[in-house]
Amino acid sequence: MENIKQLIYDGQTDEAIDRLNKYIELHPKDDEAWFLRGNAYRKKEDYRQALNNYLQAMELNPDSPAFQAHSMLMKILDYYNKDTYNP
């Protein structure tokens, strides 16, 4: 996971998402992977996918840091543009 975190930090989000897709396929109950994929999508400004991944992480682990990330992103979207995540 550290390599994936570094990819996200470095802005290589597509590579991170590809790796996380493969990892989640084999480990669908790993809430950290869902959270990290949410972070990658958030960095790409794909907020709908970010929120969906955070929700999945929270479903798997209510204490996941995805809860904070989801709340923060919702506040940002409510402030800036509600149409971004509500087609």
C-alpha cells in the first residue's frame, strides 16, 4: 500500500487506480484499498467515484479515515457546485 500511496502523492493516479482495481478484485473487504482509491479519484477530481469509494470503505469499516474524507469532500462540493455529484 505504501507504493500506491506514493503514486497518489506523486500524481500518478491512473497507475494507482489500476493497481487498486486489481488489489480490490482479490481483496474486496480491504477498507484501506477503497479509501486509497477514493483518494486517487479525488485527486483526479472525479468526485462521484471518490465518494462511492469512501462510502464502500465506511461500510466495511465505520472507523475508516474515509468518514473524514467523505465529510470533507461533501462540504467542499456543497460549497462550490452541487451539480458536480448530482447529475
